[in-house]
Amino acid sequence: MLSDQELSLVKDASWILTKQVIIQKVFEMFAERTGTINSCLQQVNHLGPEIKNTVPKIYKGEQYMQLPYVMMDHPRFFEKDHIFAIRTMFWWANFFSITLHISGKYRDAMAEMIRANLSAGDNEIYIGVHEDQWHHHFEENNYRRYDKLTPVEKNQFLQKNRFIKLALKFDIDEWNSMPMLLDDGYKKIIRMIN
């Protein structure tokens, strides 16, 4: 049985068509950001061609914690034990985000550099604190603001975990400024490894 609200929605195509238009706009916005990312990456001398020469992958899904999402991985290098990716995410009704995700040889090579580049005043940077590296939400058990961590926690999440995730989160209300915010965000994230 459908409720009155559900019946009303199932008979109204306009909301689903509007959703499709919005998702397409996110795809276009993400694709337009690849130039900024490529420009920033070219300034990082210690990244190899397996990172600098990747092709962006933009994809969508319907069920991240029951809500639609769009993700772009660029650059992207995923091997079993070695990951280097910058993931841009739009999560319906929640946020936009940029995440630097490194593990294995990339984590080993860049952990100290990241530690040196992060400052106590980095109140925009979140660090992944969950033991499972494949969560993307910003609940307290998954991401915490770097400036709110104790020195012991900073050491734990930068040195002892087998991966490092640094993220920036943007409010959906900032949609019309999002291209500029994302471009600035890529520069901040990539600065952490340069």
C-alpha cells in the first residue's frame, strides 16, 4: 500500500526529471574541475606518471546510505595495497567534499610531508579516523576536524593507520560558488603533498 504522499510522488514525473538535471549538472561541474586538478598535480614533482596521467572517472549511484551520489576520482590509482586518489563527492541532501586518500607506498612516502604541511589552525581540514577507509560521511566516527584532535590522535591518524584520508567539506547551500570552492579546495589538498 502507498501512502497519499507516496502515491502523489509516483504519479509526478517532474521531481525525478529535476533530479536527473541536477545530477547532470554535477557531472558537468566535476568534469570542468579536471583542468585545475591537472594544473596542481603538475607542480608536484615526486608523483609518478601512474598518478599524473590517469583519466578522470565520474560515476553515480543511488544508495550511499540510501541517498544518491556522484563521485569523481581524479587522479586515481587503486591497487590492493597502494592507493592514491583525490575523490570529489556530491551526496544528495548532504554535502560536496574533496578527499585525498593514500595508502601503502604513497602513505609511507607522504605521511611526514602531510604532517609538516598541516598546521594547528587548519580548521577546514578533516582527517579520516575510521578503521575502514571506504566510508565517506562526516559523522564523528569517520572524519574529525584536524584542529580538534589531540597531539596523540594526530600521530595515530597520520602515522599508525595504514591509510591517510584528508578531506574538505562544502555545504550544498554554496552550490552557485561550488566551482570556485572546489578549485580552491584542490589547491589546499594538493598543497598537503607538495
